[in-house]
Amino acid sequence: MLVLLPPSEGKATAVRGRPLALDGLSLPALTGAREAVLDELVGLCAGDEDKAAEVLGLTPGLRGEIAKNAALRTAPALPAADLYTGVLYDALGLATLDSAALRRARRSVLVFSGLWGVLRPADRVPSYRCSMGVRLPGTGGLAGYWRPHLDAVLPEVADGGLVLDLRSAAYAAAWKPWGDVARRTATVRVLQVSVVAGVEKRSVVSHFNKATKGELLRALLTAGAAPKDVAGLAAALRDLGFEVERHDGSPRLDVLLR
């Protein structure tokens, strides 16, 4: 099983350690593309601060991210497993997985990134600020930039097994599974269920969506579940205590929170 995750805006910062080594990251076919985005981002942030803030969509309280980006080549790096600190990653808790589950995560998880394209949990990178929705002056929109590069490498990475796509829309735009991979790709929607005047209502809510996706991935990794298809994934999640619906053979699973 291959799992596709978004990153998080919240990130930890290493205070010491080795700096970035681009040629040491996984999926080395992306090295040149990563280098190009990194060069432009560092140059942008080392120049006009107002322009950098505009391009990156930073509020005044986030201006410190500009200096952080300008120092990306020399800043201490840390594993992606320790870098991301948002709601999904807090629920997933990569750092607290047992050794077997962590090995499974290192083999199966890909984190999408506006700066790096994709990362595996063991890849060491510095803390950065560059979402997939950014449009750099030279490179252009990052989702469109990464699409051909990821199209060239990810079908092989996804070869043969189930793909569990837990990305948000902005990061899904950077690579859309196609052909045989698309037929093996499952998505998850998290719905909050409530009863109003005797009528069941279902709604999508951001916080619980992210937290539940982290929790279900943690449960799958801890259990060592290895579903081969969408039906097998639904069965595995039910065995792990999640309420799951699948409609008419759809690749989308609805996870219900009551």
C-alpha cells in the first residue's frame, strides 16, 4: 500500500544538525526539479521582503518565515517524520509508532510538498514555508510545475498495490493517478453525523477530517494491515473500529463520526 499525504503548515525547527543534502533525498529523479524550486525560493526570500511576503501569502505575523526560507541551504535539517506538526500529523504520531509500524511508514508514506515535490518520512529537510498554492515569479504555479515531474516517477512507485490518497485538494492537483494506478486508488471522506429534529445530518468538518485521517493511518500501520484493494481497505478499517461506508463500488470511502 502506498499512502499519499499532504504536508502541514505547522512545522518543527531543528536547532542543530546537518544541513540539507538534496542528493540524499528519496526519489532522486526529482533532484533537478527540487533544486530549481529551492533556488528560486531562496533567492526570492533573500531579496525584497515585501515581494516575498506577497508571493508566499504571508501575514505580518509570519514575516519570520521569509528569513527561514532564505537560509534553507544552511539550516539544520530533520526527518520529515519529525518536521510536520499539524492536526493530521499529531494524530498520526509517527515519532511514537513502534519500530515495525515506523518501518511500514517509511516504506509506504509519501508527503507532498510545494518545495520538495514529495518526501518520504526519513528524508531530512529544513523547516520551510512554501505551499503548493504558491505561484513563484519564474517557476509559476507549483502544482502545475510538479505535475509532469511526478507523472514521470510516481506510477512506478505506486506499481502493483493499493494507493490510499489522503491529500487535500491543493496537493492532489500536483499529481492525479491515472490509468491502472487510478483504478487502484482509494480516497477517504470524513463525515460528522448528527441528528437534528429526528433527521440524520452529515457534514464535512476540517479538524475532524484531518485528525481522523491521521488516526486511521496510524491504526493501519500499527496493525500491519496490507489491503490489496478498496474493498479490502474498507474491511480493514471496520476491523479496526471505524464506521465505513462504500457506495456502488466507489473508490471513495466515507468514514462516519457519530
